[in-house]
Amino acid sequence: MQRRISISIITVVILIVSGITIWAFFNSIEKTPSTNNDGDSNDLTPFDNNKNCTILTARELYENMTFNLSEQTDDPGEITIDNSILNLSYASFSEDDCIIIHDNISIITYYPEYDYTSVCFSWYTDEYTKVHVYYHFETNITDTYNEEDLVEIKLHLKHVDVETTSMIYHIDIFDEQWAGEEYFINNVQNILIDEGLKPMDPMFITMVE
């Protein structure tokens, strides 16, 4: 029997797994410096020319995301994991825009079975609610980076439209994470979008002196 899940439960899962949230851009925190997004951002060589990049904390980027699930049919009722349309976008950015995450690492963990390192940024939205956002990098970089290190991750926005047997995806991701449609289809686990994205090259993260 197909399991049905309410919209509220789906939203909670997304918040926990990959940091997708409601409209709240730049809410209650101070902005980091930023510039216009009008340059050539197709060059994925990191940190050579950041003048056309927008600099944000992980929280600011997180709070710029919008997410929703909708039915592929007009039938009323609860939204289900299968046969749905997943929309994820960054409200203030366009495709190819350059974004730099400038923040302190909260948790860093190497997973030898998968040979990648997970870099986590986290914060409290209130006294009891803590949000975690993860970015994955190839190989073991824990000898170079530690918890509380101030780092920058340079990314370029990419929009993809992908249809699998169970869901249609209209999503904004980052070019540095994109391995291709076949990889995404073979690895994505419905709303767990991160499973369809590859760990990034460590060249896209750097220490801030």
C-alpha cells in the first residue's frame, strides 16, 4: 500500500535533512558583504575572482530557499511521496549566479566507506530548534579543516528539471554538485535530494585567514 504523508511531516523531514525552509531571507541576522551577480560565473575555478559573487552565511543561503510538493494530478487529498512534483528554488538568485558561503564549520566528519567528508553548518532558530546544513566533499579533508574554522565555499547556481518513475523535480542545485541526470536518477531518494548529488571537489572550499 502506498504510504501517504502529510505536508507538515514532509516539511519537517526536509528541514532536518537538507535545510529547506520557508521564506525568511536575511531574517534576524546581520548580512555579510555582497556584490552584484552580473559577472561571468560559468568559470568554476574557485577563488580567483570573487568580485561578482554574493557572500552569504550558510543560514542566509538556507533561508533564501523555497520548497514545495504538489500533486501531478488534480485529485484532492494528501500529498504522497510518489507521483508528486518537487519544486526547490533560491528566491534571490538566477542560474549561473556565483554564491560564496562564508561561515564557521560546526561539525566535520569523514566517512571512509564512501570516501567523502561532510562539512556541517548549524544554528539555533529558537531556544530548542537547531538547523543543520551539510555540504559533502570528496576524500578526507579533516586534516586540513576542523570544527570552528572559518571557511568559504564557492558555488554556482544551476537549475535542473528531472523526471523519475516516482517524481518530477524542478530544483535549483549547485553546478559543483551536479554529476548528470543519470547519476541523479540512479541515486536520488525522493525528497532526499542530496542523495542524487555528488560530493564536491575540495578545491571549492578554502580556509579564511
